[in-house]
Amino acid sequence: FAHAFYILLSPKSEFSFEKQNTNNNDPNNPWNLAPSYNQIDNDGNINSNPIIIQIPDENTNMFIDIRTSLFAIYLFLIGDSSALSNWSYAGNPSIAVLIVLFSLLIVVYLMNLLIGLLNNAIEEDNNRISYLIQKAEILAEIELFTYYHIRDVSKHGFLKYYYADIDKTRREMREKLLKELQIKHDPINNEVVLKKLSVLEGKLEKLEKLEKLLEEIHAK
């Protein structure tokens, strides 16, 4: 858009800010755009030759240079349309068309597109954060009833692996299962029973060893 306005509104003939060319009828010439004051006679007629002219500068027509044209479009983007106020919109319909296209494509479409892209980026970031939080919760739950080792694999990293204690894992899973099934149990009595069973298992092992010894004695 800056380039389009630069082509459309840049002066078509040479000019100088230090000296006015009275024979120049270029509507984009800064001397023709600068504010001027004409004299009115007693009959109400306006003299076509101005008696006072404000000396123009680089800001009179900002579309003289492509750099100031870009800055003028930036000002127009933030709501300052003074750079285009020196031209009549009725006499220059192409300017009005470009302004409407600018407001539709840049202000409405591209701005909303940028906002949508930012929202998508934020949503993706939130999804990754949610994934990392869930991963941390799972690892924390694993570490409640597992042990892990960290060993040096190479100079560039570490390997972390887990191995579970079978008895502890079964105990944890049993408690969770009973909780989900809403079954009441007495963990103290269960522990006592397990201890008694382990004692009995030990005694049975001793008996089996004695039987083997007796068989070896009888065999001799």
C-alpha cells in the first residue's frame, strides 16, 4: 500500500522547497498542496493568485519518498490519516478505494489473522505444558512405589530406568483396587496372616530338608 500511494501521489515533475514554480500544475506538487490564502474583493470575487502561501516541507507530501510513504501508512494504520488530508477524496476516487481496501485487508483481515495465529500458538504451548504436567504426575506416581537408577551412558546424557518391587507394587495395586471396588479390609490382620504364612513356609522348607537327609541316611 505504501508503494501504491507512492506511485499515485508522488510529484510527476521536478520541484524545489526553496523556490516556487508558478507554471507547475502538478496536483501532487508540495507547493500546490501547501495552505494558501487568497484575497477577496468588495464584490465577493476571489483572486486566483494567492497572496500568502505557507512554505511546504517534507511532511506536506509524505509520498515524495518511499521511506516517508511507509511511515505515512504506519501512521494511517494507528489512526492518523493526516498524510492523506491534502487530497480531496471526491476528486481522487482511487485514494478512497485504496483506503477502503487497506482497512479491509490490513486492519480487519490480517490483524484478526495474526490474533488467530497467536491464539493457536498459545493453545499449542498450553497443550505441551499440560502434557509435561501429566508426564510429571505419572513419573511421580511411579516413583512412589518404584526405585530407579541413573547411570552415565555417555558424555552427553544419562539413562534413567525403573524397576518395581513386586511385593510393594502388588500391595499398592491391591489397595487401589479395593478402594475402587469400595471393599473394606483390615490391613493389620492381613499383615499378620502374611507373616504367619511366611513362618509356615520356612518350617515346611526345613521339614523338606530333614526328609531329604533321612532319605540319604537310609540309602547309605
